[in-house]
Amino acid sequence: MPEKKIRKFQKERERLNQIVMKYGGTSIKRFYSIDSQVYKAGALPAKTKELLGLVASLVLRCDDCVKYHIIRCHEEKVRDDELDEALAIALVVGGSITIPHLRRAFDAWDELKSEEK
């Protein structure tokens, strides 16, 4: 069976991050640290923060970021209806130009959901 798109993405992201950490200096490493810290539970639960990251990523039309946050939303046990509402907000804010990214977001979600079975 061919490897799923999401798993391929995760492996490639990890490989590339290792290269960044190999060559990246203090500034890059600090940014990576801030990025991982900001999504931890605080006044807002991690689940909410991942949904916020997903909305921002879709509006900014960053497919890699959308995939990452879809994965994290799945890990944080986001429900289908919660995902739908968050992506609807992204669509309204981002407009019709975000529709291709919306399609890919739901495709990635569907792939992750199919692995649950």
C-alpha cells in the first residue's frame, strides 16, 4: 500500500527540520522554540490554539502550515463540527481564493480520519 500523503509530509518535515537545526543559528532556533511554546495550553487550551493556527494558515494560504495544523488538530481531538466552523471562518476571512487550500485541508482531515478505522 502506498504511503499516505500526510505521513509523507510528516517525514519530510522532520527531515527538513533536522537540517535547519544542523545549520540554523541562535535566532532561528529561538524562533522555532517560540513557535512550539505558543501552542501549549495556557489561558486557551492547545486545541483552540491549533484551530487558530489553522485558520491563520488557511487565510495566509500556506499548505504546509495547514497540513501541520490539521495534524495537530487531529491529535488534539478536534471534532468534525469544530473543524468545519473554524474553516468556515477562514473561508469568510480569506475569501474564495482560499478554496483550493480548504479542499486540501479537508482532504488531509479525511485521510487522518480514515486511519482511525
